[in-house]
Amino acid sequence: MTPTFRQLAVGAALGLVAVSCAGDDTSQGPSVPSVTAAPSDTSPGTSVPSSSEVPEVPSDTSPEPSVPEPSAPSPSAQSELLFDPAVVHEISMEITEKNLGLLDPPSVDRVPGVLTVDGETAVGAGVRLKQGFAQFQGLDEKPGFSIETDEFVDGLELFDVDRFTLGNAAWDHSFVNEHLVYELYRDAGTPAARTALARVTVNEETFGLYVMRETYDERWLAQYFEDPSGNLYEEPGGTGPDTALELRTNERRDDTSDLEAVAEVVATASDEDYRDAIEELVDVDHLLTYWAIEALTAHWDGYVYDITAPGRVPPPARPPGNPYPNNFYVYHDPGTDKFVIIPHGADLAFGLGAGPHYEVDPSTPVLVPPKQDATIATRLWADPTFRAELAERIRWVLDEIWDVQTLTERADLFADLIRADGLTGSREFVTPARFEDVLADRKDFLTRRADAVRAELATWQADVEQENGS
């Protein structure tokens, strides 16, 4: 089945609901003005082969494709308008001089401002600068922004969304990586953030073109899972194992025994018992699809795919980077009582900062051991049966999801929007020439990747069969 680009509803009418709150600009903290809010109003894709049905040594035939049955809510029509990828959204922020001073130097605290998105206004929405390596830039540059509309006013939202981020494309000068990677995940049945392009203005100064992405939180969970009441965890920054995560929902209850149970199995289960024990707690079939897409897109700054550890891929193909699990969330789904991994931070996919040459070549292998502190995956990888299942799942993604024509058409859709924008913002650091160079490499990576991976899988299968004497 060839995936089609998401068709979005248009023409929905948006009313405004007036809310008010008190504010005092003379206080020590940020001042909060009165509030106007937009009203409130959830996407699996192709079914994948069950991991239990995959033989230890992959066959020459791909799994039989099937049409998925929806197993979770769909995103609301209102939120689809906000993340419509077919337009450049207009976002403006008005922030007082006092509150601007509280944003820079960087802080985890938000300040209130007047936020307008595509003509709809939320007065009192919370704003802070995005942090993290490369994403953070000061107000004298092109900073990324984290928006939480209800930070200061309960229930304040726009387009049925209360949190989103504005990425400054510091790593991805094509502006298309996150759009394409997350769409691949959704097409394969894995919930992932929606994205769109936005032109951002602060106090009437156009900062430039941004990648708008929805934030993983309770409201996002409600749009993708039947039961959004479970624990959502975030990897805290590539500094530890995959079982040392930070709780992002249910913080007041602060019960992390579910994650502790996973860590216990990883640490103590025997090799013979590990697969059965971990499958009681983690959706391993989901992990296979997640891993396959992360490897195919060369998203090396994520959870499991490792091309950065010394000895795996030699220089110059090996980029300097973090060999530890990074940029992922996990959700303990009460509906299945299992953890699922949610992709994040895919701006370094498809060749790293490619253009005018690759730092990560399209022939970079997919069947490599996982990152050393991706402990759940590391123990699975030690099992030859699991490695065979992963190879088969990669084949399935190539056959059913990875359609070069569709992917390049998606990239061209965004490219036309970017060219029309002109990249003329006062803080913009991506030039039109640089954009074209990087975009060309992205599309070439997409085109060449499938053949390179199929060749690798064929060689791998022949080696396995030779080792098994078949």
C-alpha cells in the first residue's frame, strides 16, 4: 500500500470565548493580561506483521500487507487546522519588555504574552525559549519557542491544542525532516507529533520560518490513545539508560513503579526468560516498527539506532554525536498495560546536516547493534530470532511505507511553501541557496536509501543462511 499525504479538513468555523484573569505588571513575576481563547472541540496506519509470525531466518517474501483497523482516537478537526501542512501558518507574539527580559538568559519559566495563530488570539499564553544543544539561541538571534497556552489561565487553548513548539531549524536547513519522519511513523501505525511550517513574528518583527510541532502531553495522549491516563515519560537529555526517565504526566501521584518493573526485568531476567518477561511490560512488536523506521531514516540522535559509537561506522561517515539514547518519550498505555516508544527530535535524520555533501551516507547500515544504554533493545538484539524479526520489519516498511515518489512529493510540497516564504525573516540564518543544497541531498537520500538497505538485507540474510548451513 502506498501511503498518501494526510488530507486535512478546511473551512471549520472558529468562535471566540472570552475569559478574564487579573494581572499585575509591577509584581516580581511575569505579568498576565486578560484572556481570549479559541474553543475546544484523535492515527494509526498500516497493520504490521506480528513478531511471533516472523521466522528466525527471514524469508525472501515480504509480509502480506493488510488494511488497519483504527485502534485509537483520531486527532480533532480543530487541531488538524493548526497542523495543516499545506500552508505556512502565521504566528505572532506580543511580549512586554519586562517579560522579554525574563526570557533571556534562558529559563524554564514561561512568561505571558498575546499569542495570535492564523487570526485567532489567546491573551495570556505562556512562552519560553527552547533550550537544548543548538536549539537554544538568544533573543538577539533566532530562538526556538515553547508555547503553553494554559500556563497562566486554566482551559486556555487554540485550535483544541494547549501546547506546541516552534523549532528554529538550527540542525535541519531543509525544514522537512520532522515532517517526513513523523509522517512515516504515523503511516506505519505509530503515534507521532504532527508538524507544519509557521512564519513567526515577535513584537511586529518577523524572526523567520519555523517548524511548528505538537507537544506530547495529556491532551496529545487523548488524541491518540483510548486511555490517556497512563504515565508519560521523557528521556532527559542523552545522559543515562532508557529506564532512567522523567515523568511528564501524573507528577503529583509520582508513581513510577511501572518503569521500575521494566528496569528490574532488564537487570535480572535470564537470557532464556528475557523475551517473554519484557513482552509482558513493553510492546516489542511496536518497538520493531519504531526501530526499523529510526534506522531507515538514519535518525541516529534518537532512542536506539547507533552510528555514532566508535567502531560501528568509521570516519568520515561517522558524525560526532551522542551514542546514548536520546530524543524519545515512552507511554505506559493502560489499555494494553505495556510501554510504547514515541519518536521525537528527528531533525537530524536523512543524512544529518546534509548539503552540499553527506555526513551520513544513504548506504549507512541499518542492522547495527543498538546504543549501549538502550538496555531494553540491547538485550533483545542479543537474540538471533529478534534480529531476524527486525530485518523482516525493515523489509515490511520498505515494501509498504517507504514510497520514494510519495516522500519526495511531500518534500516538494514543503519546498514550494518555503520558496514562497523567501526565508527573509530578520533573524533567518538559512539562505535560499543553502536550503536548496540541503533539500537536494534530502531527496537524494530518500531515493537511494531503499536500494542500499535492500542490498544490505540480502547480504545479511545470505550470511545467516551460510552460518546455519542452509
